[in-house]
Amino acid sequence: MDLSNVARLDSNILLGIVNEKLRLECNSFEELIVMYEMDTDTVTHKLDSLGYHYDPLTNQFKSFDR
């Protein structure tokens, strides 16, 4: 799957894909970014707009209270 242009993906779809890749393939967010040549700022901004941030302890994006 080509994840290099995450700006085109719906934020909810991106959340599901990213968390799945973190769960099954990558040991960290940084590894995911490098492996799929994704733009860190775009991913974090899109997921932040949904109310999600990366939790390194569980290696997933989780919702947070604003």
C-alpha cells in the first residue's frame, strides 16, 4: 500500500491504517514513517484533528480530551 501521500487519505481511514501498521509491522511511529516514506507533520496533524495522538507506551494513536 502506498502511504507516501497521506494528505489525500480521509483522516479516519488513515487512523485505522496507521494503527494497524503499528500493531503488525512497526515497533515505533518513527519506524512507520521511515518504512512507508510518510510525512510526519501531515500524519500527526491529520490525526490530531480527529483528537488522536501517538502513545509510545502502547505504540498506537489514542484519543485524548481537548
